[in-house]
Amino acid sequence: MDSKHMTQTESNVNQLDFDSNNNNNVNDDVKSYENIKIGLEIHCQLTRLETKLFCGCFSNYRDIQPNGNTCPICLGLPGSLPLLNKKAVEYASMICISLNCNIPEKITFYRKNYFYPDLPKNFQITQYNSYELSSIGFDGLISYYNDKAELDNTGKSKSKAVRIKRIQLEEDPGKIVHEESNSKINNYCLIDYNRAGVALVEIVTEPDFKNATDVRLFLNKITNIFEYLGVSDPNLEGAVRCDVNVSVKGGKKVEIKNVSSFKDVEKSIFYEITRQKTLSMHEISVKSETRHWDEKRKITIPARTKEEEDEYKYFPEPDIPRIVLGSDYKVRIKENMPELPIERLKRYVENHKLSNHISDILVNNKNVSDFYEESVKIYNSPKEISNWIVNELLSKTNELEKDESIGNKSDKNRAFNSQVTPRQIADMAKLVEGKSINRNIAKEIFDKSIRTGESPLKLVENLKVEKIQDSEIIKKYIDEILSNEKHLIEQSNNNPNVANFILGKIMKKTGGRADPQLTLKLIKESIRHS
Amino acid sequence: MGELHKLPGYQVSQKIRNQEIFAEEYISQLFERIDKVDLKINSFISKNYESVLLKAKQIDKKIKNNEKLGSLLGIPIGIKDNISVLGLKTTCASRILQEYVPPYNATVIDRLEKQDAIIIGKLNMDEFGMGTSSEFSHYGPVHNPWNQEYVAGGSSGGSAAAVSSLQVPVSLGSDTGGSIRCPCSFCSVIGIKPTYGLVSRYGLVSYSNSLEQIGPIARTVVDIAMTLNAICGRDSNDNTSASSSASAGIDQQFEYKIDSVDGILGKNYKVGIIDNLIDSSEYQVKETVHKKINLLKEHDFSVHKTKINYSDFALAAYYVIATAEASSNLSRFDNIRYGFNYNPEGYEWNSYSSHVRSNFGEEVKRRILVGSFVLSAGYYGKYYLKAQKIRKIIKNEFNKLFKLFDVLVLPTMPILPFRIGEKVAKPLELYNLDIYTILSNLAGIPAMSIPAGFSKEGLPIGLQLLSNEFNEQVLIDIATFFEHKDKFNEWIPSI
């Protein structure tokens, strides 16, 4: 029975012609790729919605005092009825479209019945595809590495993709709060229902990943998409959560729950692969189970026995009539959808004539890409502007990241934004392209601009105004040097470079402000007259 | 003096409006009546005396000040205890909710109050609406005003008995499988289960969401129509309410009118007699219903025999759907926010949960178990899905019938009211009594029970009228006809 199950899923994977040789991760054991299957269940809160999925309470429950963001509906009080948030259906559809999923003409909500203290009604309103294909999305495919291949549709073998099994819209449960971190010494716990009822999109992938690096690439890709769509802010704590399924050849599927950061997703996969391989090496069979990620110890530990799928007693939610989206729904949503990363990439390459590499870097962070867009609006030179952003600004941001070990993306964004405005970048591009200054000086000006926040144009202006062209002042510098280093006068007789040497000293002292030609002339005069 | 409680709501309201009597005076008399009578009937779970008096005074003041007055001015309305009223205990006649006070009003309550009706108290019922006799209540059984040794019918037994025994002119009940009509039949009053979606369910504690509706109970058709007018219509708080649901596609102001008998006769209603169901009733029920049919014939209604197939499957389908939904709806009562101060010491999660939930009554437990069973591993297709198919078949059958007829006539209940305690231990016998009433719940069509007469023993018999969805007017017309001919509004128990 088990072997039959295995061959079935394996043949599914074989339908995809990924090239695993193209993998850029050297840490993974290439030979073992085929033996490892990783699938994800990603929960993404639609944080950009104003209200919860079925009531008028705020979607943004953060920073509200416990149970202050609740109403009869999200508390599941007797007699209350869920009222579907239509915007949530739209947002979820946008995610489905971005991941190339089908959207059915009719969607249905189901009740998933199980007892848990954080679940106000002891059932979760969700979607379920076992009786009919009625979840908001199903059967998608998304490439997460080498978008160019996706773009020209030629080098498909070089890209990596994952199949999306289904996407469903559902409500988030409340939160159980333990006052003591060690659950053993707690003799009570508290429940905060502020989060209960927040709209959640669950994305279930097929087990198409072979290693943790690919999982990370994919997670970056889709969180970027969430940001582009403006449906969710992945940087908010708990906004995007992930369960991971891992199996090695010969073993059963193990589900890892409670992984709260993407870094830990990778770590938990490494841990689980190692654990399962070790078991197989000792000829202990890996059993199907749910394990918890212990954030502190960075290991997985067995969780309570998972209830069988059918014990959830699914049935259609009678309080929400089936929603008829109609056949043109997808088209209508698509029309009003924000530009996707892949579309932006295409525009940068085709219209802005940027390289794939540069475009990729820009597009991979919506914040950076938006910054680029703003800058180009001010001064239309995509090449020069992208150059300043990618080669100067981002490298500085990256340094900053290393220096201060800034962990997450939001801090990075903040660092990025606080440094410089699109106007400054546009000005730099304009200065360089207008040949007002050469590139080296431009870089200095840029540094200064970043440090002081002053406009580069103004800095250049100041530079000109402050140029020392007063012969008396320059003479003072020369006299000072010559009186301190009298040997220079003698050397100057047989070494023509001495004049230049003195010039260098003066330039250093004046911060380059002395007019070089005038200064050189005056130096030569001084030497001659001495 | 002292006879005001006998008047129907619309007449009292008129007197208050005309300042012939004060609302306060009327309410005080009703309190006396309730205090005297309800000891024998047990129809109230909680009374709202203090705030009711305050409300009555406000109404008197409003009239004095010439303010705009609502259509239900000063009419006291009793509310089945599964409909949420802000600040009033809403127990569903369950031990588990005995201390629960909703922080919000059901939509129907807001709408009644908007029309200056007075919410007088909460009425007894079968726990969570599960029962046909109002015996399954944590607060004890409701007694039939016509004979107190008999059941009042259920589950809205308190709502029907309070109206029948002249404690209130109007009440609200809820009907999942006959819960308004059965007690109306047993207590000889009028009750209507509206089209699914006509009345908002927001605030009605769910038993079986896809089947149930709130509806009015009264002694006169005028009171029924006035109350229904006040509570019906689209509600943005209920996604299944009419016209917010795509299938109905109706976005009109519903308003039901009382026509003259001549006017009604002029409409040439075609009446279908559900012969097979009349035949399978107890003989006294059968005879009484035939008398009513003859009355229709005498007045030149076009009357034809017809039948409904699959009614036995319908009963099975009904209990599968109702219990499945109920098992899920009631799972929230896990003692985390409702229930008792039970120390969890010595329990683990599952045993604590079952300890707490043992406080449900026997019938509720039975239905939770059945519902959990039909939804569990691998049985969905065998039970729930099949039940939904039967539901569609029944609906189609009615669609065909309503191409031929405007109204269908059958008994409300197949038997006479029975003695309290007689069937408590026989759940299947009780379930079988719902066979005539569940049809309209499954099909979502409106259904009304009106007084039809009495058995030799003096026990009430009800006549059931069915019409097509959103065609409540036909039911009101036919009821008006019978009210006019039979004067059943004058049939009052001697309690």
C-alpha cells in the first residue's frame, strides 16, 4: 500500500521536467535530490483588508488591547452570522491569478469542525475540495527561479517551478497566550480573540521542492507577489506562516508546524531531512506524523497526534450561500490588478532596455522597484538610475545590513528608505549624464548627499561657489608649505614633479577646492622667485 | 375593565393610539394575567417587567407628544428564548446557557422595537428548538392551555401557549421542522413559517441554519400580517436573507394585506389537497380537515386532490441535515465562555469537554451524536449528500405542484396533542410526528397553521397551508377566509 502511494506521487513529480543540475546550492547533496520531497502550506493574512473575513472588526488586530477587536460575529456568539467580505474574495483571487491557478465559477465555504480553545465556534469556516472543486483557486504553477525563462518561454528547463494544489480562503483562529514561556508551570492560559476571523489565504503546494534553498527562493518569490498585489504586508509579525511537509524516500510524510520565520523554515527542513535520513540509515521507518518546530532549540519535536482528515466532519457552511463568481470574474479581477513582478520585469527589459540581471534585482524587492519607478518619473534615464540604485545604493544598504546585522526585510527597507530619496537619485543621474561632473566626483557627492540628506545639485553648486580662486589665499598655502619644507625649492630645480607634488598637498588641505590651474601657476611662480 | 388581555394586538394598539387606554395600564393588566395563568402553563422563562413598564410609559409619552408612532404601537410581544434580546437572558431552555445574556439584539427585535412593539419576555421551548412537545426544556414542560395534562407542542410551545392562554397577543417562534406550526396546531392559534430568507435569522441561536426561520404567532390573521410586515425583508446582517441571496433576486418591500372575503374569493385561488397525507392521519384530524375542504368547495374555490411523494424520505433527509448542522452549531458550547465554573483539575482536554457537555439535555445529546455520526469519516456521501439530493427532489416536486395550485392544504400534525410524558421516551415516534411540517422547511417555502377545530375530547386540530416561495399573501388570504367563516379567533381556552 505504501509503495503504491509512493510511486503515484513520484510519477506526478516526473511530469515536470525540472533541471535539478541548475541548482545553485552547493550545500545540498545533489544525488539525494530525487529522494526528498518537500511541500508547503503557506498561510498568508490579507493584512491590507480593512476588516475581517466575516465581520466589521479591524483586520489590523495588532497593538489593540486583548479582546478589544471583537464583535458577536468573530466571537461566534450564539445567533451571530458570518457576512462574507467581498474584498477578501477579490484579494484571494488576485493571489490565485498570480500563481496561475484556476478560479471556479462558483465558490463554497465549508465548516471544518474540531475542538480547540482558540477557535470561537469550534469550527473554522474554510474551503474544501474533496466534494467539489470550489475553493478560490486550484491547479496552479509558478516558477520561482530564473523568471527570464518564464518570460521568453524558451528555456523552461532552466527555470524551477512548483505546482499549486489549491488556494483557499479561510478565517484565522484566535491566539492562546501563556504568561509563562514554560508551559509546564502555567496553570492557566489566556485567549485573545483579536485575531479570530482575520482573512487568511492558504496556499498548498505539491511536494515539488527538493531542498531548503528552493523553498526559500519560492517563499521570497510569493511574499514579493503579495506585496506587489497590495494584499498583504509579509513583514508584519505572523502575517505569513508556513507548515512544511518533508519526506525522504521510503519514509512517510512528516508535517512540521509552528515555523514562524523563513530562516527557520530552512533550518527545520535541514533538521528534518537529517533526522529522517538518520532513521532510515538505522533502518527505522519514518512514520507519518505532525511535529512541532521548537524555535529555541531549533529542532522538531513530536506534536499531539494529528486527527485524521475525515474527522473534521466537513460540510458546506449553510450561513454563506454559494458564491457565483461567473465566467468573466477572472478577467475582471485581472483588469484591475496591480502590476506583477513578472510583468514589471518584462517592462524593464523590453521598454527600459535594462539587463535581465539589473531588472531582476530591482523587481525582487517591491520597495526598491517602486523607488526606481519614482526616480525614473523625475528624470527619465532608466539605465543611469538603475545603475545608481543597484551599484551604489543597494551595495551600501547591503553593507549596512552586514554591519548592523539587520535581520529582516522590513529593517532593510527602512534602512534603504531613510538613506535617500528618489529625487536625489534622479539628480545624480542627471548630473552624470549632463557631464556636469565626472563619475568619481559624482560618487563623492552621492556619499555626501546620503550622509547629509542634501540635494546633490545643491552640493555641486556649493562646490563651485566654494572653489578657491583668490590668489592671495592660495599663496598663503604655498608659502606655508615652502617654509616648512624648504628642501622642496632645491629639489624643484631638477625635478619638474615637485610642483605637482605641492599642488597635491594644497588640494588635500583645501578639500579639492583650490582652482588647480591657478594654483599650479602660482606654485611655479613661487618656486621660480625663491 | 380587566378584559384587555382578550383583545388582539391590533385592537389594543388602536385603543392606545386613540388614547382610550394607556399602554402602561394595558401592560399592568397583562402582567396580572401572566402572573395568574402562567403558573399553570409555564410558558415564560424570563420576564422583562421593569423595562417593559418603562417602555410602556415611553409610548404613552410619545403619543402625548404627538411623535411619530410605529405600526405595532404598544403591542407586547413574547419572544422564544432562542432569539437574542440585548440584556435579556437567552437560555434556549438549556442548562448550558442559563446565565447567557446577549450583548446584541436579533434583527427581528430591532425591527419590532422600531415599530414601538414591547418585548415582554422570553418564552419556553424545547432545548435549542429540538423537540415536538416542549417537554425537553431545562425549565420544565409547557402545558397546553386547552388541557394542562397535554403537551403544548414544540418546539415553540411557550410562544403558542402564551398566545393561546391570552398572556400575550403576539409572540415570535422559530420553525426548523414545524416548531411554530406544531404548537400552533396543538394550542389552536395561528402561526406562520415564512419563506426561507424572508425574515433575518441574525440573532436566532442556530439549530439548523439551512432550514429554520423566525415567524409570528397570534390569535388573529391581522396580527400575523402586521407582525410579519414589521420583521420581514432584507437584512445586511444575514447573507441568506431575501434578495441578498442571488437565487431569490427579489429586492422589494414585502407588505402583506388583509383583503375582504369577497376580494379573496375573487382571486380564484386554486387549492390542492394533499390527499395521501390527509389519509395517513388520525381519523379525527382527517375528519376535521375534510370539513375545512368542504368549506372551501362550498365557496367555489377550485379544489383538486393531489399528493406528495417521498415524504418518508423527506423525514430521513430532514433529520440528517438538521442534526448535522446542529452538531456543528452546538460545538461552541465547550465551557470556555459559556457554562459552568468547573475546575479543570484532574481532567484532560477530552474528558473535561465531555464532562461539561453532559449538561445538554437528552434530546440535544441524541441529535449531536446523530449529527456527528452522519458527518463522520466516509459517511458524508451516504447520508448528508443523499439528504441534500432528497431535498432537491422535494423542492422540484413542490415547484411542479405550484404550477397547478396556489395553495396546498394538509393537516399540520398527523395526531392530536398527547399527554405530557407519554412520548418522552420514544424519540422515533416523536420524530415521525414532524412528517407534514418538515416538507416546507426542506423546500424553503412558506407554511401556516390555522385553527381547524377540536376533537371529541376538546383538543385542538390545526390546518396547514403551503404556498410557493415569497407568496405568503396567499396564506394570509386563505387564513382570512377561514377566520371570517369559522371565527376561530373567538376560540379561547377557559383557563
